[in-house]
Amino acid sequence: MDKLQTAATVLIVPGLRDHVAEHWQTLLAEQLCKVRSVPPLTTDKLDCAKRVEAIQHALEQIDGPVILVAHSAGVLMVAHWAARHTRAIKGALLVAPPDLDAAWPQGYPSPETLRTQGWDPLPNGPLPFRSLVAASTNDHLASLQAVQRMAQGWGAELRNVGAVGHLNPAAGFGPWPQAYTLIQELDR
């Protein structure tokens, strides 16, 4: 199979579970020619500042234009990164951002843990690059209304991608071909 082409290098920013073999981000990375991923943290996995610095370090290794592709907490990491660092970014695909004010199911960090680890407050000012926020109508980590508020604050374009849960393997994704279509839109 031929690899998918982009003019910009795509930087994959995974969420808190890092790289999951059957996740659409991992599968997408295997299909792209020009791609890098933010490596998983081995310690301090919930430390937001360390996650932001991992993004910055990965970006320092890339010459030329970059498109960020973030999922879940990776979206929050991108918002924090953009509030602290300056670098030209061609665009960002921000998929299924979780709502820090929502009651998350068991197995996820508590709001208090996230606060103490630097995730809250979430930067909500305009991002300095074009952004597409892909939102689900039935995500257990954020209501569509909460994601609409985040997108509006970031000055991002909201894309309602339907009832797709949290767009992760537990929700049936696996491959998500629409990601490449949205990346191509940002890559123009």
C-alpha cells in the first residue's frame, strides 16, 4: 500500500494512554510518509508541564511546516503548549477533547488529580493556528456543548462527526479514514 502524502509533517499527540496499537492515531502514523509522534512519558505521566515539554521537544526535531493531530487529553496538551510556546503551526486536528468539568467514568483521573498536575485551568483563548475540532455527539468524557465551548474559545472550526463515542478503540476506532481527509484540509 502506498503511503499517504502530506506537505507538512504530521505530529501525533496521543492522550493519556499514549500509543495504543489499535488506535486510529497509531494506524494513521503507519500510513503517513511524513509523520512523527510525541513519545510516551516513562515517569510523571499525569504531569501536564512534562507533557507540554514533550510536545516542544518533538517539535524541535522537525524542520518545516507541521500539522498537529491530537486526541483526547492530547488536545488539552496542545492548548497548554500553545499558551506557553511560539512556533509556526500549519494547522491542528483536535479530536474528542475531554471536559475537565465533567464527571469522568471510573478508571480516569479525578478532577482534583488533574488540577494538582497542572491541567486546570485549561487555556481557552484563541489558538495561533488554524484548528479543526472533531466532536462526537455521545462522548462519555465531554458533551457536544462542552466541546462547542472549547472550540469557540480556541477560535477553532467545530466538526460534528456524529455518534462515535470517544473515537478510540473502545468506541470501535480502529481505522478512522476521516482523519486523513481533515488533515488534507489543513495541509492545503
